[in-house]
Amino acid sequence: MNQTIGAVLPLALGVAISPIPIIAAIFMLLSPKARVTSVGFLLGWLAGIVVAVTVFTLLASVLPEGDPDASRPIQGVIRLLLGLGLLVLALGQWRKRPKSGQEPVLPKWMQAIDKVSFGGALGLGFLLSAVNPKNLLMAAGAGTEIGSAGLVTGEIVLVAAIYVLIAASTVAVPVIAYLLASAKLRGPLDALRVWLAHENAVIMAVLLLVIGISLVGKGIGSF
């Protein structure tokens, strides 16, 4: 189980260190309906992560088991494809980085965040975590590791819970902290939002590159 936890940790961090959902959460925390929308967004974010990793874990668990010391070509191909997909996304993110002195362009939907309802925030959080291509690749990688590790049910639940908690942490921490001490956090949150907006593409490019190379290496090692 410890080996599986070690395998899913970088994938969970790949979801956690996603500037766009963090920026979206911060926008909600700075909006007039901060307490309502931020909680909805957090619940949707959590639900999307849980659904995605659960689906891929179940799919991976039905793959045929073999000798642990033998090659595992099916898992190897899956890891290679996931790794290559992340490398393609890394290249795309690097090309999107703003040039020196250029203001970053954020998604248009962020302009309407201050008007979103609880239901809208819930749906947005779910979409960003469960349907986002990058997060889907991370969830697929984590699900493949968990489902093919031969763990018992309790161990599967524990490893998946660790993945979900780490993946959701960067959205959960600011939301919970704001609910506890909103007045003190408005300034730091706004400064963090500006920094993340400028560095979003570079952060994601480096992160996806590292995790993509790791998955490709594991895929090659599975043959």
C-alpha cells in the first residue's frame, strides 16, 4: 500500500497545484456572496475528484492480474498514453505563457463569478475537477495505480482518500481559512490571485512535464 500511496502523491499534487481553480475560489471569496459560493465551489470540487478517481479505480481493478514480477503490458500502455498526454498538455501550457510585460488572459467565465449562485458554483467546481482534461489524466493515472495494485477494499479506500484530500487541499484551505477569518485574508488572497494569474501557464507546464515524464518512465518499466 505504501508504494501505491507514493505513486499517487505526485498525481494528487498535480491536481492540487492547479492555479485556475484556486483563482476561481479566490474570486468567489472576494465576491459579495463569498460564504455561499465558495462552499458550493469546494463541495463541487471535492465531488468531482471523488467521482473521477473512483471511476478510474474501478476500471483499473477489472484489468487481468498477473505475476507481480512479470511484465504488465496493459498497465504499461495506459501509463505511457497518460504520460504522453500530460507532455502534450505541458507543451500547450508553455506556449500559452504571457510574454514579458503582457497581462495574462483569464477565462471569460471568471468575469461572472461574483454573480454565480450556490448551484452554479457547485457545478463549476465539479466541472473543473472532474471534466478538466488535465485533471482527468491525473485521476486516470491515480486510478490505474490504485486499481491495479491488488489492494484490499479498506486499503483502496484509504489510498483514494489520501489522493482526494491532497488534490482538494489547495481549494479547501483558503475557503476554510476565509470562513474562519475573512477580514484578515482579503489582502493576501488578492495578492495570491494576481501572482497565480501571471504564473499559471509556467506552473502548469513544469508540473505536467515532471509528472508526464514520471508516468512515461513507469510505463516503460511495466514491459
